[in-house]
Amino acid sequence: MSDHIPIFLVLSIIVGISLLIKPFFFRLKIPALSGWICLGIALAWLNVFTNKPFSGLTETIEVLGQIGVVFLLFNIGLHSKLGSLVEYFGKASFIWLCNVLISAAIGFAAAWYILDAGMIVSLVIAVALTATSIGVSTASWQEAHALDSREGQLLVEVAELDDISSILLMAFVLSFISSESAGTCAAIRKTIIPFLLRIIIFSVFCILFMKFAEKRLTRCIQNIEPEHDLVITIIAIALVIASAAGLFGFSIAMGAFFAGLAFSRDPEAVKHETSFMPLYDLFSPFFFISIGFSIDPSFFASSPRPMLIILIAAVAGKLLGTVFPFRLHTSLRQAIILGISMVPRAEITMITIHQAHRIAPDKFPQSIVSSLALVALITAIVTPSVVERMLANTQLSQADG
């Protein structure tokens, strides 16, 4: 037991620092995830330059990071408002489609033609760059009292569609790189039909649970056990759904997202989010810490070219994919603000690259993982201040109704 005491001590310090990062970075108007990634980078430097004194620390952080992924995607699913998405789908669908296709095309072209990456790396980068972390820009919109405007509502709905489609694309690309013949166009054709069949079957299973079982199950649990234990049971049910996703050939992380969706329609379940949040705050930072921890310190001494190319592709993809379709509904300045607000990459982007590297480390190099992690870090830090300044001098429309 004494051999594990140093790791317990380090983990206790990490938990304490990660909890302090959130309010501290909030005051700085910087997303907390940036601080958690930086904490992971600092730990990686410390681990290397002290000759890796804590045996097993890497594996422990990796395991906790995987638990953090489950909590992250469950929370994203829990906050997805399917009713609102249906209401705004008519307006948001064209913007979302342009956004995803252009972001993916630019990301794939940058990886394939400029970085000379293979099929797998190019596909992963393309999918990773379709995601949007609207939570990074939301604070600036809220401070400007603009989130309830017509543009703000449309922005949130497009970003939510981005996240959902990115998770589905992530599931496909992970299935693709897991196949024995991955790396060829023929493999894509062979993978896509079985994948679509599995996703349809699993979606039907989740919809049936959502419509006919979830409310009854939640009410039954409420009558049996104390209120503060309900969230534990909900998480247990969510893990069962996540495990079922694994049986269908998907990642447990994707199953956690569908579990969150299943409970998002029930106000009684969502009401207990306050009980869920302490667990979320404990585990979710470890995913971002694990991302920072996985960045080799020697990467900072290497050429920044891959990171700069991916950064340019990330910014260009969202700006071009957002400004043009948003321009049909808003002024050019408003469309540019909306485009910049879509630039940040965080949760889904990093989950995609992290899972791809775990499944096929030989096909997906660590240098690309590090480059995309730094792109996410840069866009998360820079974007909010730019959006805040532009919103201060822009008149937005009142929300419909």
C-alpha cells in the first residue's frame, strides 16, 4: 500500500488545483479547460525532468481521463434540448450542413495535401474540426446579454447540431480505423453500411427507452430510495446504456452521450443535475489534464508547422462554413461574430483525437494529437475576448416571440 501513497498524494494535489482553476480562470474570462490542459502539460514537464518519480501516474491519469470522457459526454447529452433543436432545425439545418461540410473539407485538405498525412489521420482531423465548443463563447454572449437574441439562439442550436453530428462522425471514424483494412476508400464503403445499421438499431433502442421506460424508471427509483441517491442510480443506468453501446461496436463515451440524451427530456431527472455536478466537477477535469499530460515536452522544441497549419484550417473552416450561411439571416458583421464564436474547439475535438490515438497509436502519431490539443487551447483562450469586443459594438435582433 505504501508504494501507492505518492500517487495518492499527487492525485489529491491535482484534484485540489483543478477545483481552484475553475473560479480563478472564470475571473480571468478564460475557459477552465485551458487551465486543466496547462496543468497536464506542467505535470508532464515535472514527470520528465524529475526522471518520472511517480510510478503508475501516467496510467492512473489515463484511467481517470477515460472516466472523465464518460462524464463529459453524458453532460453534453443531458444538456441537448431535442425539442428546441426540432423547433430551430429548419433555420439551423442549412447553416449546420455548410458548417460541417466546409470545416471537414478544409481540415481534410490541410492534412492530406499540406501535411501529407495518410487517409486515417486526415479523416480524424476532418472530423475533429467539425465540432464546436459553444460553451467557450457562451460566457461572452451572456455578459453582453445577447444569448437570448435571435442570433444567439440560432448560434446555440447550430453548435448543438455540430456536436451531435461530430459525435456520430467520431463513432464512424473510430469504427473505420478499427477495421483491418483501414486506410483505403474501399474500407470506408465496407464500414459505412454496417455502421449505419448499428447506429439505427442502437438509436431505436435509446428512443424506446426514452419514450417508454425512462420516466417510469426514474419515478420508481424516487419512491424507493432517498432523493440524494437518485443521481447515483441515474449514473448507473447511464453506464449500462454506455456499456450497451460497447456491445454494438461503439465507444463507451458515445454510449454515455446517448444516455444523457435519454434523460434530457425528463425535467425530474435533469432537476437532479445539482447532485450530478460534484461528480462531474471531480472527474471531467482529468480528461483535459490527461490531454495536457500526453503532450511530450520535446514537442515544444520541434517545428510548429503542423500545429499552425491545423490552426489555420480550424479557423478558416468555421469562418467560411458559418459566415456565408449565417449571412442569409443576419448582417455581415453579425455573421462574422457568429463565425468567430464557432471557432473554439474543445471537448468533442479532443475526445476524437484522444480516442483515435488510443485505438491506433501506430497510425495516429502523438505529434498530431499534441498539435490539435494546442489548437484547442489557443482557440479556447483567444476567441472569447475577440467575441466580447465585437459584441460590445453590435446591435442584435430580438428573439422571435
